Amino acid sequence: MKTKVAAESSLHASLLVQYAYGMNSVAATPILLSEGDVAYPHYKSITPKPPSIKPQAPSAKPKPPPTLQQVQVNGLKQKVAQDRLKVQQLQAQQRQQRDVKKLVKQRKSIAKILR
């Protein structure tokens, strides 16, 4: 796959591609393009610098970080929620096991009747 990269040098272009696509992803040495190259008509559409990103103004006053006590309380609340979920899953599993046992008993009784 041919990829166009705007960089100051071919080494810089290789590093940018490796950063974006992973190590050893550059199969060939990058070639420096000039404005006169006919084979690369899109050269002029490559911008040397990406447009700058302006920070957004905060819509409200930022909340202060939580205190140690608030972090502990939140951690305990999350643990309680996880434990409740585990209990529900265990109860559902036990219900399923009971249903399977009932079904096996019913099948055995039906098999005895049919004999």
C-alpha cells in the first residue's frame, strides 16, 4: 500500500509510519517528492503541518478531585454492586441446575412408563 507522509526527512517519514502502523511496517525506503513530480499529482494537497486544535472553553467550573474518603466510599459501593451481581449470577446458576435435575427426573419417570 502506498502511503503519503508529510515529514522533514525520509527517516522522519519512516518513524511516523512505524508509529502509526507498527514496527517493521515500512517495506521500502520512503522517497522524497518534489512539486514537479508528475507521478504524484496530489503533492500540493499534502499540508506540511496538521491544523491546530483549539482547546474548548470549559462550560462549567471543573469539579475538584475526590477526597480520600470519597474514593474509599465509591470503591466500597462498586464492590457491593459487584457482589450483588455475583449473587444474582450464582442464584441463576443454581436455578438452572435445579431445573436440569427436575428435567432428568421427569425423563426417567417417562422412560419407566413407556417400558
